[in-house]
Amino acid sequence: MLLFLQERILNNLSLEMETTSNRLDFVQKRVAMVMKKAGIKGQIMLILFLVVLFIILFVLVFLT
């Protein structure tokens, strides 16, 4: 009985990992496509935006 439950749990985990892997592949392909369309200028702007956002959130969380 215990062996059957462990096997079922492992099968469920395997299925969830496969699903997550497929989703991650999809997201990585979409990000690559967006980065190609954005070009180098768009990439730099995105990085700057994320850095500014990080600084703002850091200030709000730790300094207020």
C-alpha cells in the first residue's frame, strides 16, 4: 500500500515537473522573441527601467 502511494506521488510530481518545464520553455521563447523585437536600445531601456524600479522598491521597503 505504501509503495503504491509513493509511486502515485512520484508520478504526480513527474507530471507537474513536465508541465512546469513546458511552461518555462514557452516563456523563454516569448522573452527571446520580445528581446529580438526590442533591439539593443529597447533592451537597455528595459534594464534601466528595472533598475529604477528596484531602487524605488528598495527605498519603499527598507527606508520608510
